[in-house]
Amino acid sequence: MDHFPDLTDHLRFLLQTAGIIAASLFGGWLVKVIIFALLNAYNRREQTLLTQSVARHLNSPSAWFFPVLALSFMLPLTPLEDRPFEVVRRLVETALIATFAWGLVKTVDVAQDLVEEHYRLDQDDNFRVRKLFTQLQFVKKLAVTLIIFVATALVLMSFATVRKIGTGLLTSAGIASVIIGFAAQRSLSNLLAGFQIAFTQPIRLDDVLVVEGEWGRVEEITFTYVVLRIWDERRLVLPLNYFIEKPFQNWTRSTSQLLGTVFLYTDYTIPVDAVRAELQRVVASHPLWDRRVCLLQVTDSKERTLELRCLMSAANSSQAFDLRCAVREQLIKFIQQQHPTSLPKTRSVVEPTDQPFTLDPTVDMAG
């Protein structure tokens, strides 16, 4: 019968510990619910991007962070012995670091929302915005990587065994750094290229590039590669080093304005002034022309044709392409209807002869 008091004390000990843990978790969850209820009420009364972004991104991390934070404060009140208390404390500390890092990562998303709201990428003149967004994307990825790296390091360094291993590794850091440097040479060069691209910016997000004979827009810039969205919705993936080491065309490096060309090949009899007047009429009535350049020149004279170059300007490469197609179609139609005799032709001259046509008697016509 002596074992009943021990069983009762043990049961009371478990119930007290479980009660403190449950109350702590519930209290932290209740704090989170109250905070976000007030935040949602404020959003319903006066909507702002900051409060909406906080409510959207930090709702899930807060549901874990506040209960774990409350538990870390209340844990010393539990009647745990030293060894079990140390185990629980380590678990709570790890969970607290992980949830706090999660919250920091989502805070970076909040900051990104604020910047993207203030600077719109869909504007016509978005040169400065593309420059900022390119830097923002790289800095965001770097910040998230650092947060995860530091959080993982804090969790690992909280264990004595890992600290001892780290101390031993420091003694051979010189050799290890050389080995890692050779092994990660390509990755490090890509990382350095990423820094160079982010701040010197030979390319930016939404830039129009011609790379490897392909026309497309920069869709994504990561630590190691660039994704180019081709005009037919394919994706061209290139390493960062490519844009440091090889030449490429950037049609929106300093401005998105572009000159478009249309080449016509006609007969020498074409009235150039009439075609020039028609070009000016077609371009002036087209909504994609930005009213900067409209010009027709005879750029070459070949054996059978004249080469006419029509030059026109547009606000960006997409509009320039559509304008070129429209002008080409209208000018071809104009030449067909108004000057059909000036279409390209091949001439042959038959010289007259006074001699009558006679058959050669030596030729066997029957074959």
C-alpha cells in the first residue's frame, strides 16, 4: 500500500506539467487571435496595404510563434527535474528559433509587397522600376537565405556536441577552405556574377533580350541562373556567368523606345515619293506610332530590284513589331493596287532578225 502516495504524486506531477504547457500554448494562441482580430477589424474599417499584407503573410507563422513564446516564458514553472527539463527546453528553444525565422521570412514578403505597390512594373516607362525590382529580387533571396542559415546555425550550436565538432573544424579551416573553394568554384563564380548583375545591371527583370538567336523577356533572376520567357512562351534558362562572359542584345538597357524597319523590293519604275507619302499616311494614322521617326530611303539598288527601307519608331519592342507588320501589309497592298507594274519583274530582250527561219536539213527531226 506504500506505493499509492508515490503514484498520486507522480500523477499530480504529470497533470501540473501538462496543465502549465497547455495553458501556455492556449494563452499564446489567444494573444495571436486577439492581435489579428484587431488587425482584421482595422482592415475592414480602413484598408491599408501594410495591414493587409501583415494579416496575409504573418497569420500562419504567428499561430505557432506566440504559443511557443508563451511556453518558453512559463517553462521554468513546470516541476520537471533537471534532465527532462533540459530536453524540453531544447525542444522549445528550437521551435522558437524556427518559428521566429519563419516570421522573418514572411516579413520580407511584406516588405516586397510595399515596394511593389509603390512601384508598378506595368507602366509604360518602367526603366527605374525594373532596375529596382532586379535588385529587390536578389536582395530578397539573399535575405531569406541568410535568415535560414543563421536560424539553422543557432539551432545546431545550441547542442554541445555540435559546438565541439565546430571547434575541431576551425583548426583545419585553412585546408577546408581551399578544398571547398575548388569544389564550389563554379557556384561561387555564379554567386559573384549574381552580385554583379544585381548592382551593375546589364540585365533587369522584364528586359527584352536577344540571346542565342532567341527573342524574349527576363522573367526571373536567381542566384545561379536567369530564366528568359521566349515570345512563343518557351523558357530559355541560362547561367548567370553567360551574361558576364558572352555578348547579347538588350533592347531595353537604357530605354524601351525602338526603331522598326520594313524592307520592300520593287521594280525600278516604282514612284518612290508616292510610296513615301503612303508610308507617312499609314504610320500617322496608326496608334502604335510614337511620332518620333517616320522615314523611307532607297538603301540599295540590285540587278532587278530597288531596296526601300521604311523606318518607324515605337514605344517598345512589342509595339514596334506590330507596327512593322501593319506597315508592311499596307504598303504591299498599296503597291499591288496603285502601281502593279512596279512589282519585281524579270526582263528579257528579244533582238529582231532579218533572216527567215529555216530548218537545218542535217538535223533529223524524228529523233
